[in-house]
Amino acid sequence: MMMGALAVHADNYTYLTFETTDGAKISVEASSLSITISGTTLTAGSQQFTLSNLSKMYFSTSNETTGIKAISAQELSDATEIYDLNGRKVQKDQLRKGVYVIKTKSGTQKIAVK
């Protein structure tokens, strides 16, 4: 396990933004941020990422987290792939409460199951 501490001194950069291979962006506050890597998982604050799903990370001045979109039942049934936030593939009948990334013919979206 690797551990690291990140201290941001530039007043203008308050977020560390992670971009995944599907284009989703998740920003975490950089102040007192702790980053650890264990196996194939990177943990930044309360967010976890599968290393192979990360395309880049960078400092930003604003929260760039992409929103969660409401989708129709038809869009969900057309999903070709569904992943949890740890990057694990999930079957449609296994969806529980939580946030998922779905891939459809029209693009990739985040959904929340309540």
C-alpha cells in the first residue's frame, strides 16, 4: 500500500479533479487531502477509483464533478455496460441503492438508484 499526503499552496486551486476513461469528472477538495493506493485502487478522500479507469488528474479552481442524469427505463434497458463507482461491472438485475455509470448507444452517464 502506498500512502501520500497532498498539500496545496496555490490559493486558486482548491480541487483535485479526476477524469475517468469514459469522460466523467470527479472533483475532491484538495485541502488536507489524503491519497492512498492499494493494489489497483486509488482512494482520494472519500472517493475511490480503479487505476485502469483513470485517464488524468489535475488541479482545478472549481468543482468539475459531472452531474447525475435522470434516465428513462428504456435507456436503462438499452444499457450495454453498467459499472459501480469502483469500476466493477454490474448486471442490471444486481442494481442496488447507489450510483452507477452506464454505457448506452447514446453515450455514458451516471445514474443514481434510490
